[in-house]
Amino acid sequence: MKKTIKNNLALPLLSFIISIFPSYFALAFAAVMVPAETVTAPKKILAKDLVHYSTRDIKDDVFYFVLPDRFSNGDTSNDEGSNTKVISQGGFDPSNKMAFHGGDLPGLTAKLPYLENLGVTAIWLTPILRNQAVQGDITGYHGYWVLDFTEIDPHLGSNADLKSFIRQAHQKNIKVFFDIITNHTADVVKYKECHGEDGSGWSESGEACPYISLAEIAKGKTYTTIVPKKNQQLKTPAWLNDPKHYHNQGDSTFQGENSLNGDFFGLDDLNTESPEVVNGMIDIYQNIISEFKPDGFRIDTVKHVNIEFWQQFIPALEQHAKQQGIANFFMFGEVYSGDPKELSSFTTKGKLPSVLDFGLQSALYQTLIEQKGTNKLAELFAQDSLYKNANELLNFTGNHDMGRFAYLLNAKEKQFNEQETSARVALATAITFFARGVPVIYYGDEQGFVGDGGNHDSRQDMMPSKVASYNNDKLLLNHKTTADENFDQQHPLYQLFASFAQIFHQHPALRHGQQQTIYSSEQAGIFALSRSLADQQYLVVFNTSAHEKPLSLPLHANYHLLHSSHQAPALLSSKVTHQALAGLSFAIYQQR
């Protein structure tokens, strides 16, 4: 019996949202009125309703990427970091965007229901190991300046707090991924020629240290390393304190040879060509796996490490995880490049299971910000065969380095008003969910966060913020600012992303299906793709233009509407003509 229409969101909430945001709804929101026979209500699916986390395929996950320091402060007693280790103490200043703000693992644990209801099934944390708290005028709140690879940074809590967080996430059937670093450690090794006889300088504070090439080293030119006496045993494990394990060639400019061997903003660049370093890093992360039992790793600065390192490191960790009973341990790398040839080389030659898809992020930028043709998406997807498995790529719209997509939309010039900015954020996010790959939500995007740039300017607080430049922002579809707590489960974007997760979880072909481009154009407008799995075939159609566009697709079957972000044709067929899709909207169809 055919049911009365029900939409992706409850009708009372839908009516409320329409009344408040009519313009935005008209552009791109996640519920549509279509004939009763075409749509039935999807049941609410949360992580607890899915396959057990220990056996669940990565393609079935929805990721949430979060900086714990900027999320929620569950324990104010750890705000200043270590009580016993001076190097990891201090740096707490909630009014300074470059300082610690007090968020921690207990706070993140308390917010697990918020993430669960968003449809999240995997949480990716920025690095949580003990850092050098202060370097120059910046702090290690982000976690990328590791000193101790055995202990959680005291600003974030304790090893016991991390284990408690993982246990409670696993009880909700949510996976936990650690962000890890093998390229560098905190800046402890100094060069007399750059940082003075006492080594007191630090590159990012302005003390430039020009790179010395391998050719120059062969001719005898080197830097004189110095580690101040008080810092000579700062790092754990102890082998990391010996300067011989680092390249010591000066600062990287991220080009050519120095991209591999140079210091990343002054951070001590490990000599990952050395067997001792390879084995040492393998041992470090095998111990992390043994102690904490995470579900996988996101690996930082992958392209700044020689590929031979990954050929040894990845298989060793996969094997160890299996020995620890983690059969589906999954790793994906950050290769900061929009070129699929470069990205894919790390999944084939480099043996990484997957990478973050900077190529897709670039295509989203070109189509939805620069308003180029949808052929940019087609050109990207045409290169999917280069990867080990393109369905396992991690899709994202923006991040903590480049900035949020909402910021990027108007970064160069004020192009779009709030409604169209919101609609473009929504459509970009829909593409990350319904094109091939695994969707990643950057924390705060679901609350309409925008930001003033990348890096520190894109790392706002979810808890009430005291940073003036954050609190001056006008949030999308949100009457609050970052000076307020922002965990509103009724926020339109939260509801929208949650509805995407419901659709994603409900239809296996949208997660595992083989993708094929059906239609693209040299202008902004329609992009159509199919997802096929066994005898199931879906058609997903996006309109990247702000204007309604005709649907003239080369179809050989009938496709019935399942979901759409605005009014859309109930049936697509080669026999039906004069149909169109609203601007900045999408629709999902199933062949019947």
C-alpha cells in the first residue's frame, strides 16, 4: 500500500525552517514535496544501527574531523597542561586564536550524543600526543608539534581519558581515528648559523634558515646542530633526541628536494631514509595501536616523506593491527595536491589504503566558487582508475589549513549573499556524500561556521569563544555567534547534514556502487552520475548553477525520484522531455 508522503525531515520542523529561511529553502534544502508514490520516509539510522565498528567497511562511514582543543572543555583542571613537565605547560589563553582554549577529551566524550545524532560513524582527531606547548608566539593546541609519542598531551587529558573516549565511542558503534605524524617532531634541534650559539631562535618566529641541498652537502656545506642542554632529553622515545636522526638541512620551501628533506616551518625533519628511523617510527605506532586500539590513522604530511618509508611503514602497521584483533584497521594520508596522478601514487606505489581527496576539493572550488563548467568534475572522476579504490577516498569541502568552504566562497570577493553561500555549502557537501568516496564533515560546518581564512582563522570554538575575530563572524543561518555555545541540533545545516547521512546509510549503492559520469557541461549547470551495485542503479543529478537548468540526459531506462533538495521531476526517462532541475539543488533517482 502506498504511504502518504513523508520527507527527509519531520514536517513540523520543515515548516519551521521554511518560515525562517524561505530564500534558502527555495535554493537548496533537504526536503521536497513530490507525489506520494515516489517517496517514502527513510527510517532514522544511527551508528548503533549499522554493522559493528570492528567489521564495518570504511565505505559505510561518515567522518567528523575535529580539533579537541576547540570543541568542548570537560575538565578545566587540565587547561594549563602538565603540572610536572615545563615544556608541555602553559599556553592557555582563550582570547588568543593561536593559544590553547581548553577543549579536551572529556569534553569531546560528553558530546558523543551530538555527533551520534548527526549521523557520524567515525571521529578523526587532530594529533593528541604530548606537544611542546609554546614555540615562539604560537602554541601546540593543534597537536602537530609532538615531543612524546607515548603520552597524551596534558592539555587534552590523560591516557586514561583517551581510552575512556574510545570505549564510549565504541559503545555507540562509532570509530575513532588518530591523526599521526612521521615527518617531523617538535622544534628542538637548532642550527648555530641560524638560531644563535644558544639555539634560542625558532624559524616561524622569523629566523630564516635557508635550505642546504644534498649537492651542497656533498661539497662539505652543513649546518652545525645544537640542542640546548636543558632540552637534550625532551623527546620520547629517547632515540628521537639524537640529531643524527634528522636531515638538519634547514627550512623547506615545499618544492623539489627540500619538500622531502627540509624542516617543515622549523620543525625537526626526520631522516626517514634511515632504517633506524623507519623501524623506530613503526615501533612507536605499533605501541600506540597496542595501547589504545584505535580504528585507524590519518597520516599527516605524507608527500613530505620519501615513498620508500611508506612501503615499509604501512604493511607493518596493518599486520600489527590484525595481530591486535583490529581486522579492518584503515589508514589514509594527507597528500596536499589536487593532482590525481600524484595523489594516487601514494595508494599504489606508496601502499596507503587511501588519501584525502584534494582533487575533489579543487573541483568543488572550481565549479561552485569559480563557477566553471561541470566538466571539471567529469575530468576529475575520469581519473578514478588511477587509485587503488576511488570509493575509499576521503571527500571534504574545506579544512583546518585551507579554511572552510563557507569562507572560500567569498574569500576573494563578496560574490554571494548568505542564502546562496549556504546553498553552495549544502550542494558541495551533498557531492561529498553522494559521489564516490567517504564523506568528511569539518567540525562547525554543521553550525554555519565561516571564518576569516585558513589555519588559525578556521579553527573556531564550538564552546563559547573569547576570540574577538571569531565572534565578529556572521554565522550561516544562525542567529548566534561563536561567543555562544554552538551545539544546536536544530540548526538547519545540522539537520541537513544529518538527512544526508540518513540517505547515505540507507542505500548501499550510494556507498559502494561503481560510478559513471552521465552528463557534464562546459558551463555551470547539470552534472549527472550513476552509481551501480549488482542489479541496483541510481542516478544522482546536481545543478551547480544558481538558475534552473533543463534535464536532457542520455537515459535508457526509467528513474524514479527518491530524494531531492528542492522540487524535482518525479520521473526521469528518455521519453519525458521539457524537465528541469532548480538552481543549486540535487536529486537522487533509482531505476525501477
